[in-house]
Amino acid sequence: MKYAYYPGCSLSSTGIEYDMSTKKVAKSLGIELWEIPEWNCCGASSAHLTDHLLALALPARNLAIAEAEGLDVAIPCAACYARCKATEVEVKNSQEMKKTISEVIEREYAGKTQARALLDVFVNDLGLDSISALVNKPLKDIKVASYYGCLLVRPPRLGFDDPEDPQSMDQLIKALGGTPVEWAFKTECCGAAHATTKSDVGFSMIEKILTAAKEAGADCIATACPLCMNNLDMRQSQVEAKFGKNYGLPVFYFTQLIGLALGLNPEELGVNKHFVNALGLVKKLLEAEGRRDTA
Amino acid sequence: MSEITKKIQEIAREILEKGEAEIVIGWEKGTFWYLSPPAFIDKPEDTQRLVWDEFCHNNLSKYLLDYKNHEGKVAIFVKGCDSRAFNRLLQDKQVDREKVVLIGIPCTGLKDQDKAKSLGPNGDIPKAQKCMECKYPTPLVYDYLIGGEEALNEVAATKEAPDFSDVKAVEEMTPDERYDFWTKQYDRCLRCYACRNVCPACSCRECIFDQTRIGWIGKANNSSENQFFALTRAMHVAGRCVECGECERACPMDIPIMLLNKKLIKDINELFGKYDAGIDPEGKLPLGHFDKNDPEEFM
Amino acid sequence: MERIELTAALAQGQELLAEVTRESGVRASKCYQCGKCSAGCPVAFAMDKTPREIMRLLQLGLMDEALQSHTIWLCACCDTCSTRCPREVDIARVMETLRIIAKKKGYVAEKKMDLFHDLFLKSVEKHGRVHEMGLILGFNISGMQPLKDAHFGPSMLLKGKLSPLPHTIKDNGEVKKIFANVRKRGGKV
Amino acid sequence: MSVKEIPQNWEPKILVFACNWCTYAGADLAGLSRLQYPPNIRILRVPCSGRVNPQFVIRAFQRGVDGVLVAGCHPGDCHYVTGNYFTRRRYLLMQRLLQYVGIDPERFQARWISGSEGPKFQQVVNQITEEIRAMGPNRKLRDAQ
Amino acid sequence: MKRVGVFICHCGSNIAAAVDCEKVAENAKSFPGVAFSTDYKYMCAEPGQDLIKKAIKEHKLDRIVVASCSPRMHEPTFRRCIESGGLNPYLLEMANIREHCSWVHPDDKERATFKATELVRMAVAKVLKNEPLDKSTIPITKRALVIGGGIAGIQAALDIANAGHIVDVVEKEPSIGGRMAQIDKTFPTLDCSACILTPKMVEVANHPNVNLITYSEIEKVEGYVGNFDVTIRKKARSVDMKACTGCGTCYQKCPSKVPSEFEMEMMDRKAIYTPFPQAIPNKPVIDRENCRYFKTGKCGVCQKVCPTNAVDFTQEDELVTERYGAIVVATGFDLFDESVYGEYGYGKYKDVITGLHFERLINASGPTMGKIKRPSDGKIPKNVVFIKCVGSRDEVKGKAYCSKTCCMYTAKHATLVREKIKDSNVYVFYMDVRTPGKGYDEFYTRTTDQFGAKYIRGRVSKIYEKGDKLIVRGEDTLLGRPVEVEADMVVLATAMVAKSDAAKLAQMIGFSYDQNHFYTEAHPKLAPVETHTAGVYLAGACQGPKDIPDSVAQASAAAVKVCGLLSKEEMPTEPIISAVDEAICAGCGMCVPVCPYKAIDMKVIQERVHGKTISRKVATVNSGLCQGCGACTVACRSAALNLKHFTNEQILAEVDALCL
């Protein structure tokens, strides 16, 4: 299995542990990732609010490079995925758009290369059975709130899972030996950049999600989006302060959870890079493991 | 002998020897080098008469109508257009699929018979008009396939889309010019009905042009009656013509009959949505059903 | 409350409404005002008008009121509204379109949000990628809040999450060309 | 003789195929309402516009009518449920075919006229008669007699 | 030699003022075949008719043309006239020289006269080719079939039976009663549904003219009006209906529990069961899929305990074929599958239920004995939310149409909650309140005013669980504010949809249905209970969403249509129909799909060709079904099909005559 790999800007800075864990896990699972050379920013949430064509053209360059290589693109970041997918679908459905885009990016992109969310690739291409077969440190007794956010599932024509009650990450958690919790905020929006640009609004959106996860009895949250990660992890202490709450909810990229279950070194997965201490939970997990081994 | 000719002889022999069919209809060389008329073979040793070359124009599916009451099985060779004709006959319930063995030949296009005649065997003979616009060079239905599936792909890659430029040229004339154009064409018509006789869409037991007691058409061979014949026939094959071009080839007076048929094909596609006759034997005919949202021009 | 004269409003708004329809591909008349969009909108609590009210303003041609609203800027583009709309109205797309038009007309009700996106795209045009540290610093400085979020800086750097220098890609100016080509086609970048 | 030349005292002759349930009734209503129109049309009553075989239309041109109108119920209102939908398909094609062989579009027309549309019947007949009068006698497709 | 008589009517001065009638009569004398021609002041009056009859005799006329008013006016008159003059009525043609001539060309007598002459010539040309036609009759089987034993079917059956005709009612379920049996109370009167339904069920069961055929389905329908041959599959009940006394011992002892469909799976039934206590017939069936004996071969408890040895495991499905003169289709509706609304969590959250669940919850014989309790924990809900238009008016996830009944039943539910739970709060999320019915709006007004239900205008976007509460999020669109309710229970007003097998039945019988699979009436205003297939009528919600009063009204209307048909011994058929010339027909079947009445079938004929007998297929027209539109005649390229009285030859003759 070989895919072109588009990490996106966040994965080289705030989301660096997503990049680290993706690469580690892919290797362990036997997925070859070919990082698109000199990839550019997809424009994420800013381009489409400014100019429709720009929003389609920026991802197109990356897709075009992958298409020349004959590979589909695996994309960890949910926002990047949504933008790339939008471009793929528009180009596929309109000859005219195909022509325009090729002219703007000065490269050929025919819409043949598909944008794929990394989660989709793991769950549906590789398959849960192949993953669970390799699990040696199951996430036993860990209750995980799978947080999909908006852009993996919406709009439904671009998403790959049910927009109201997606299951792919929950099934993955189960395959890793963990316990997915039932909760209603799986696809509720975290406010994206609002936490930065309009923090009172952004924070209260984050608060609702953290509260719901806590109430659902989760030990941690799993996510597939660096911006969601930022909001739920980095902003968690700010939200706690503002609303006078105490969540202490570690947030993981789903790739990190796979890595942990595969028995990879937590530091190599960047688990030490979170703002909310995640190592505590990992330690608890390893201790429980040890107890089971001795018993 | 060409590779394909060898193969068709072999398969025809095998079919007859095994008794899979009692008669094999294929092509053989005729009186002239540029003719390959149909051959009706019922003995294995006669299969050596069969040929495949660039003049195997006859749409053999039509001959199945002659075997409607035949009890045993008949095997025929089909090019892309012949197979469409076969599907059409199935759709018209004129043949029984169980009673026919179809041997498909992926066709790379035939040569223009008339041009061959005038240019001679060494001339650079162009493709037949119908083949230049053929969308389905490979058989759509068959029991055996000459050359296997690869041949299908090779041939399919050569297909060209019709652009209806000839139809458009007529459409661009003024009404009077068009009338003069067609009058000139149909003034030549002898009403020999050769076009009808070779047409696989003409499957009536009794053609209305033969129904003297109703008097649809006068006996006189004049411009008016000829045009009645032309228009009526065009309407009768509308949505059913498989573009095999046999009518035009059979016409002794070189009337561009396909130019009428293609007009109807073009209009059907534009008015009622994409439709190619003889693709789906179970499908609905353009004039056999309707859509409540058909274009409305008669308000 | 000011009374609206409906026929004049409609006449006045016609042209802009047509632009919204053209650019977004959404006919406002499809909306039957059920409010499901606003009921599910995660940002509705902070809006001055619910998304449904924006659709209503469009239906009546009250374009300025729609374009001057905070709602169109507060929309987080989460697509919940469009996903659940029983009339297949892509409300999120309408918000996006209104925001682009509002900017063109100089109605920017949420200046900071607009600034963020501008800086973001500037960074992309310049470097080919977003330089997150530069973006956040630039945003907070231009937004007159130089110290906001500053406390994250040191730990970020420590965790290797922010690089002080931008990463510029070697693309022979391809990304700049994309921006240029979009502008050539009348893009509002 | 040029096609365009109009002989003196010539009156156009126009054949109307009218379905019994709508257009024929519409023509009756025009009569009941005393709505005048030129006496150039001849109505041939058929049960349904779907009964009108294109061969009848060509035959009429052969025998010397100057224009043909096929008229029936509005789509959706057919007394026989679906007849006029077939009419519509058939004559959309036929109309194009006739024009393709040089018949002027005015010579062959199709219209939906309901039983309550007396005024529409009058208006259609007026319009067609005027159009054809302006064009002169039809000689296309006409037999020698 | 044919001898045509031509009669020109003056219609007083109606024609004569604009047309020179004498001249027309004179002109007609020269037309081929005309043996006699005259004009008269009033042809339709008795002296005029006598004139025609006398001329037939005196001039040995064998065909008649009357030029007068529109045939739509007096064709029947003159047909009767020539019939009493000794001619076949179809040897008449009329030329319409009044509506189509004199009245529209009052100012140009010369040209009007010319036109009248031509119209007469066309009529003469046609009549020369007319053939005598005979009205035939088809016998009518005096027995009606009602498909569906819900309230519509019951009503239709009772009305037909009371008129003295035999009716068979076929019901798919083990008992008649349908949806109405599941409903607790009826709006707007709030009388108990069972109290008004069960007497009707008993009445129909005991009616000497009614045969109930329950637990049975329609397998095949052939034939046509007056003579439908219907094959009915009587599913194996595994209980001998004659021996069973309905004592109920079997289902008390049966060890297999199955969620009860009737109780919306909120309660169990047994594998041998009657759907509800007042079931008719009150005799159980064995649900073989869930029966221990049929699954494992062991058990047989019911058989052992049955005091009359009525349980019979060896019973098999039985096919019976019966002939009916008319059919009433009253198959009812299904409920929309709400699980497509992931945002409402139906199926995931136990306390999100449908209106029909709610009906069972408030029903005294339901799972909670009429106490409103939450399905999840049995607690009495305090805050109840109702959501309307779930599946209705939603072209994306549901149906574009309005289900018509939900506004009223939701108002009823709201009232009942407020009545039964004194400290309750009721919120109804709605888009519109539609109450066009007698007493309906008054009921709605009471719901809000007297019973204090809060109506919130807005569609709900999401429901989620928080602790033991359901959070319902909506917008109050009248306020323009997002709102939230912490509810204990949510009731969805589910759309009414067509039965899942509705299309199959329609195809089997041969009538049309719309894109939602509701059955199509012959005319939306003037033939609302007929289908396009003669002898088949519609009643109830199978034709579209309907409440009980509408269903009952339509059922009675359908019954009248059936009675009208069955009151005759035989039915005349119009002789103007299509006919097949088998010698010409090539059997291509092009005519079949264009026939709106499914009157054309293919049949096999035998013929001798070169000394061999071969068989081939040709088209055949069913004279009971053909209505004479002639669509098939144009579809047939070889003119093997021809429409009598409007033959190809006749129309061509008219065209030719016009141009002489």
C-alpha cells in the first residue's frame, strides 16, 4: 500500500506530533507514505472565505503532483482533507473547472488522484482486522471520546462517514482494545480559528465539547484535526480558567492511540508534546498492562 | 489468408461439426473483389468459403428473419453494428436468443465499396462513412468472440464520435434549399425498396408500402410519393436505426438515406436524452414511452 | 422599530441578491424558514441574527442588513446547517459568499477575523506555507493585543511546535503564480 | 413556377386534426361563443391526438392542403391519460423532420387547446391562417394532380 | 353499391342565416355514393327525424350523413334515429356546420357555404367506409373484493354488503382493524378509537354478505372490469379456524416471546398469538419464524394444551382463485423510517418515540395500561416535546409532501399529556399548523389556550442525551433565538408513507401510482376514487395521507361506485375499439407499452406455413379494457392495429375528400 502524503502546515509546527505519529504508525502497519515534495499550503479555512477559485487552486497543485506520480493522497489534517476533497470533486465533475484549474496552477490535474482522509485509509483500506492483529498493548479500560469535528464528515458529499453519528474512529478505538464512549458531540464544531480571533465565542464552543466528553465518562479525547487539537488541548487550561472547571482531559491524535496500542514508544509518538498531560494516562495504561502480565 | 478468416472458418466448422447450429451465416467472396456477400453454410467442409475482409458489409442479423420458422439453431457472425441490429430484433421480439449462436468480430472498420470499385484494388480506399462515425465497433452481444477480450479493447480505442456535421450542413440551408436538395435526391428513387429489404429495423410481416388495399401510397413513382415513402420510412425507423448504413449501401441510386436517419438520431438525443438503438434489448424505445418533462413546444 | 417598505427593498436588493445567487448557486427562495439551520448552529448563541434570519433578509432583498451583520463573520463554516437543511439550501455557502461580497463593499463587521484570514493568505503567498508563529504574532500585534496567547510561546518552542523562522518552499514561485493567476481572473485576493 | 408566387383568389386550406375531448370541444365553444375566425380550416375529428398518424399529415400535404395543425388536450389532461404525451414526442420529431426536408415550420404546427379554451382556438386559427396566407400555396410534397 | 343519404339542417336560422343550406344539399348530390340529399329546418326535431327514417326506406339508403350541430350534441340522437329507421347506428356521420361553420363565419355566406359543402364531402367520404358495429356486453360477476381490512376497507365492505352484494375482504394481518385499532383516541372529539372501531369490526365479521379472509395476500390478478380473476394466498395459520374456540389457552402457555408489532415492540406477544385482545377473527396464528416447534422441532406446547385439537403444524399455504366484478384497494399506509434522522437519535435514544408509540403508551390496554411512562425507565415524563413534520415536507431526507394528519394528532397528543400529567410541560415544534377540517382549528386553539401546550415555530436540529434528559435544540423562529428544552420524552410526528409493497400490488392489478408510491386516482377532482383501470377503486391512505373521516368518506364513495357496477347484469362495451389483423401483426409488441389501459396482450396463434404448423405471437385487444383512443394504431408501423370507426382508411378518405 502506497500513498502520497500531504502533511499540511500544522503538522510541521503545532501539530508536529500528528506528523511524527502518522509516520511511525504507517511504517509499523506497512503503509508507504511518499511525502509530496515541496507541497504548499492548501489555503485551509482562509482561502475559501476570500476567493472560491483560490480555494480550489491551492490544493490542486499538491494533487497534481501526486497525480503525476499516480498516487492517491493520504491527508491527516481534517481541514486539509476537506479542501483537497472539494477540489477533487469539482474538477472531476466539471470539464470547465478542470481546464480553469490547470491554467491557474500551470500544471495538469484531471481529478484522477483522490484525496483521502488518513483515518479513512486506516479504517477502510487497511482495515480494522489488520490493525487489531498487530495490537500488542490494547487500550484496555481506556474510555475514549472520538471527536471527528466538522470536516471529516461534512458536507456529506465530501465526507466519508455518517455526518450525524460517525463510527469509523469509534470502531478503530474498539479495534485497539479501548472503549469508545457514546456521546452527542462527535461532530459538533470546536469553533476553529474563533479561539484565536474571537476567543469568548471560541472558548464557549470548546467548553461545550469538553463538558460533554467529561460527562460521557471519557478518560481522553481522540481527534483527527490539528486545529481541533489546539482548541481542545492547548486551550483547555484557558477554558478551565474562564469557566471555572477542571477537565484534565488528555487529547490524542488517533494515530498516537494506534501507536500506543502497537506498543510504540510514547515519546516517538510525541505524546510528551501535549499541553494537557497525556503521559499520566499512558503510564496508567502501561501499569495496568504490567499487572495483567504478572497476574 | 488473414488470421481472422482462419479463425472464423475454424469456429464455423466447429459449430457445424458439434451440431451447435445447423446453419452458419457469414460472408464469402463474391463476383468482384470489393464485394463480400453473405454465405449460408450448412456443411462443415463449406466453411472454407467464409472470409473476413474489409468488405463484409452485410448486416447478417437481418437474415435471421428468414429463419424465424426454422426449428434448429442458426449461427451468425456479428460486427458491432450487426450486434446492435440483433439486439434490436430481440427488442422487437423477432428473434429468439436461445435459437441463435452469435460469433462476435471486433471490427476495425470496413472500406467504402463504391470507392473501391472506382479506385481499383491498388488504390487508397477510404473507410466507409458509417465506419468513420461508428460508436460501437465491438459486438455488444456474442457467444464466441474472435480474437478474445483483448481485441475488444484494441478496437474500442479506435472508435470515433459522430459529429453530425453532414446533418448540420443540411440544417443550415434555407427551407427551399433543403426542399430542392431532398427533391433531387428522392426524384432518383426507384422505389425498389432495397433499403427496406436490407434494413434490420424493417421487421414487419407486411410493409405498409405493400398494403394496396389501404392505399397508403400511390403506385406512381413521382416526387410526392417518393417523399411520402422517405419520410414515413424515416419515422418508422426513428429510435430503432442502428446506423449500420445498409440502406444507403443497398440503394442503387446513391440516395443519402442515412442523412435522414441521422437527423432523427440527433433529434432524439437532443429532445429525449441520450439514446443509442440496439444497446439494451430490454430498454424502452424513444417512441414507445414518454417523459412528463419532455420539451414543451406546443403551448 | 423602523417599518420596511417591501417593494422598494426588493427592488433595491435585486442586483446584489442575483450576485449572491450566482456566486453561491443557492436560491434564497428555496428556504422555507423552518429554522433548523439556526437550531443546530454551534455559533448561533453569539450571532446578532440567526442564519435563518439572514436567509429571510435575502428573500426580501434586504441585502445591506445581511451584509452588515456579524453573523456572516461568526459563521465557523462547520456546514452543520447545510447538512441538515430539509430544502437542500447550502447556507454555509451563502455565508461564505456574503462575506466575500461584504468585504468588497467595505462592510466588515468583524475586523479581527478578516485580518486573520488576510494574514494567513499573505503568509501562504509569501512562503508557500503558513508560518504559524508569524501568523499568530502578526495577528496579535495587528489586533493590538501583542501579549495575547504569548504565554504559549515558550512552551511551544520547547515542544518543537513553533519554529521561529518560516519554512519557505522551493517551488520556483509556483504558489505566487497561482495567486497572480487568480487575480488575473478577477479574483478578490 | 416560383414557390412564392400567390395566385389570385387563392384561399389557404388548413386541416386541423382535433381530439374529440379537448380541442374539438374548444372549437365547439368558440362556435357557441360566436368567436369569428376565417373559414379556411377544416376540422377532422379523432378520438385523441395520439391517434394522428404522421402518415395522415404527409398525405394531407400530398393532396394539397397548405397547412396542418394537430391539436389535443394539454399534457396531463388527456382523456386517455397518456395519449398526448406520445403525441408530443412523435410530433416534436416529425416537426423537425418535416423542416429538415424543406417544409416551412409554419405549415405544420401542433398545439394544446382545451375544451374551455374557445378563445385560444380562435386565436390559434387566426394566427395560422394569417401565417399561411402570407406564405402562399404549399407546393412542397404535393402530388401532381 | 352504397347509397348515402345527406340531410342538411337549418337549425332554424342558426345555420341557414350563414350557410345556404339548399345549395349545400344540392352540391352533395354530386358526391360519389350519394343517393339522396335534402335540407330541413330542424333535423333533430321529430319531423326531421321522421324525414330521415322515411328517406331510408324510400331511397334504400344504407348510410347517413347529417350536417347540423356538433356531434358532441346530437350524435346519440341521430344514431338512435337511424337505428329506428333500420340502420346500424354506426353508419352515421355528422358534419358540424353550426359550431364550426355558421356560428363562426356569420358574415361571408359564400365561403361559409363552400366550407359547409366541403365538410359534408368529408363526412360522405368517411361514411362510405363506415362499418356496422355492434355494442357487445360483458357479464358482471356480482362479487366485490376489498383489499385491506382497516377502517377504509371495513367501511367499503359494509356499504357494499348492505346494498346486497357479496364482498370478500382480504387482510394481510391475522386480524382486521388496521392502524385505527392501534390508535387510542380520535381527533377532534377525543372519543375512544376502539369504541367506535370494534363495533364496525364485529358488524363486518357477522355480516351475511361479507367473507373475511385474514392472514392472506393477493397473489395474482387477471381479467378486467366485471371479471377479475384474483388468486389469494391464504397463509398457513397453523390453527384450524373451525375447531378453534378462541379460548386463549395456547398463547397463555406458549414459551416463545416476540416483540409485539401491534404494541410497537414495547410489549411482548407469544409465537402463537392474536395481535390484540379485540382481534377479529379472535383466533390465533402461529408465527412460524419465532415458534420453537418450527425452529427446533421440539415444543408443541400449544398443541398439547389446546382443548379442541385445533393446532395443526402441518397446515400449508393455500391458493384460491375467485372471480370478482370490482375491486376496492384499501391497503393503507406505513410509517416513515425515522432512523434516517441521525440528528434525532431515533432508535438510539429510547425516549425518542413516534406518534404511534405514543398512541400505545396512552392506551388503557397498551404496555403501560394507559399511564404515560418513558420507555427507558418507566418514569412519568414531565417535559414532553413533540416534533412535527418528521419525514414530511423534507425533500432531502424524507418526503416532499405534507402528511396531513400530524398537526391534528400532535395537538391531540399534546392535549392528552396535559390532561393526564397535571404538572407537565408540553412543547410542540412546528413549521405550520394546518387544521382544515370540521372542528379542527377549534381543537388546536383549545390545545394551546385551554391545555397550555407551548407551540414553538421551528424545526428541531438536534436531540441528544444528557444524563436522563433529552436536550432538544431548536430555533424559536418567531423570536429569532436559538432555544433548548430539557425534555424527558420526545415524540416525533412521523410522515405517512405508502406501503412498502404498494407498487407491487399496483403493477399486479394494473393501475398507476405516483413517485411516492401512493395510488393515482383517475382524476384529482372529478374521479377521486376511481383508478384508470375500470372496476378498480381506491379508499383510504393508500391514495395519499388521510385521516379517519376522509378515509371513511372515500371508502363509502368507492362502495357506491362498486354498487353501481354490480347493480347491472352486464355492461355494454363501446364498439369503437382497436382490432388486430393477425395476418399482418408481426408480434413486435410496440403497441403494448403505449396502451394506457393495459388492454393489449400478446397471445400465441398457430398457423400453417409450407405444410408445417408453426406458432407465433400476435397482439390481442381486450374489448373490456380498450377505450378506443387509438394510440396503438400509430405505434403499429404495419397498421396491423386499426381503430374501428376511426380507421386508417376512413381518415385517409376524409383527408382526400377535403382536397378534391
